Amino acid sequence: MKTLNIIGAGRLGKTLGRLWQEAGLFRAQSIYNRNLDSAIAAVEFIGAGQASCTIESMADADYWLISCIDSEIAAAAERLADKLAQREGIIAFHCSGALSSQVLEVLRPASIASAHPVHSFAEPLRSLSTLSGSSVALEGDSFAIAALDSAFRAIGCETLTIESQRKSLYHAGSVIASNYLTALMDLSLRSFAAAGIDRHSALKLLEPIVLQTAQNNMTLGPEKSLTGPIARGDLETVATQAESLASVDSQLAHHYRQLGLACVELARRGQLSDESAARLIELLSEPMR
Ligand SMILES: NC(=O)c1ccc[n+]([C@@H]2O[C@H](COP(=O)([O-])OP(=O)(O)OC[C@H]3O[C@@H](n4cnc5c(N)ncnc54)[C@H](OP(=O)(O)O)[C@@H]3O)[C@@H](O)[C@H]2O)c1
């Protein structure tokens, strides 16, 4: 069985370590965290391996997962470089969505990659049963990609490969869909609050429509899911809403206009006429009064 070392066994690292250990794919070997107690806790969670006090004292391994926080990955790779120097056939990877495999260049001749699971590891115990079915974006050397493709598939994940130069575009796509959706929810709640609807009632009111909209987008795609005043070219309603929002919260009105322009772009790919689109763009682009 191939061996796996982990530098930074936190929520993601210990979850993957345990899943691979239980799948009989990798034997967890040395685990290093800055804090020895947290490394010991990770070893207990994984159910195998030994906590190391330093990177230098870690055993040799076939696979090296650097899953410390993003800002520490480059420094951890620097410290590991001497240990891996001149050793062929080793695979070193990290799981950051924001960074490409280039941050591991110092580890060559090891084969390097990044493997970003599109999953939230907020609760590792829960992730043990929910990670399966998630997608993992792989990027880097072909040897490492092929090996990690098998490793993630062995624990039930789907994989896709992306080009190194386009990794930040890929990551922006996930950020827009998850983080920006959260920001949109906040804008919606602020608008309901201005209408005198408390947060609890607003969330209750929103739940079915938000979930239904998400479902429509998944099955029909955004073009066919867009409904409402902009899709209908209802200029009067859009103007009234923009003015109402401006009268209570200029920032909220600004976001309404900006996102409205994105809706017009989308609606043009559907039924919205060029004439209605042009009038909506003019209205939504107007400087704030
Ligand atoms: N969490 C997610 O949902 C998720 C999803 C996809 C990708 N990722 C990626 O997965 C990686 C890990 O994220 P995470 O959420 O698992 O982080 P985390 O829970 O904060 O775990 C990070 C671990 O790294 C250790 N650590 C920090 N600095 C270190 C260093 N210099 N050397 C060695 N160990 C160090 C920490 O322990 P000590 O403090 O004891 O050192 C901790 O155990 C990141 O690259 C992140 O972008 C996370």
C-alpha cells in the first residue's frame, strides 16, 4: 500500500487521511502540524500514523499532502524541499482552490499537483459521509493528476482537470456561486428589513423560492430560470424598485442596479427585446441621485 504524509492535518487533511486509510488506498504515516497536540488529535481521528514534531523528522512517503492554511503552503513546501531533493516518483499536492501547483515548484523532481474538492469540510465527521459525490478539480503534472484522479475516485469523488493558467478563473466561478450567493441573500434580507419584515419571517419566506430557483438553475440553466420584471422588460417596476431602495439605502440600490445589469445581459439571451434591453440598461446605469 502507498504511504501518505500530511503537513497540516486540519479539517480537510484529516478527513482525506481517514477516508483514504479506510479505503485501503494509502497508509497514513507521518502527520505534522505546528502544534503537536493538534497533530496527535489528527492521528487519532485518522486512526493511523504518527505525529511528528518537525517536517525534517517525518518518515519518507510516496504521497505528500500539504493541507495547512493557504498562506502557509509555500513556506511548508520550502521546508520540505531539502527532504525530497533528488527523489523521483514522489507525488506532492495541496488542496487550495486559490493557488495552483506552481507554489510547489521547489519540490521538483517530485510530481506536483493541486486537487481542490468542491466541498465544505466544516465538520470533518460529517464530511466522512458527505464528501462522496463531490467534484475535485485537478491541476498540475500529468503523472500526479493521474494518480490523484484514481485516489479521489476511490473515495467516491468525481474529478475534472483544469489548466494551471486558468485555475484562478475556475476558483472565481466557485466563489461567485457560493460566496456571492450568500452576499445576495444578505442584500435580500436588508431589503425585506426595510419593508418591515423581520429576519426570521424573511428567511422562512425565502426558503422555498431560493431552493426552487437553485433547483431550476441546475436543471434548466440560468437562461430559462430567469423570471421577474427584468426578464419581462417591465421598466416601470424596475424604476420604482430602484427608487424605493435608493430612498432607504443607497448602497443597496447600487447593488440592485449592478446586478440588474447582469440580469439584462442574461435576459437578452432569452426573450427580452433589444429595445427593452437598451431602455433597462439606460435606467440601471443612471448615476445615483
Ligand atoms: N475547509 C474547507 O472546506 C476546504 C475546502 C476545499 C479546500 N480547502 C483547502 O484545504 C486546505 C486546508 O484547509 P482547512 O480548512 O482544512 O484548514 P484548517 O482546518 O485550518 O487546518 C489547517 C491545519 O494546518 C495546520 N497548520 C497551519 N499552519 C501550518 C504550518 N505552517 N505547518 C504545518 N501545519 C500547519 C493547523 O494546525 P496547527 O495550527 O496546529 O499548525 C491545522 O491543523 C487549504 O489549502 C484550503 O484552502 C479547504
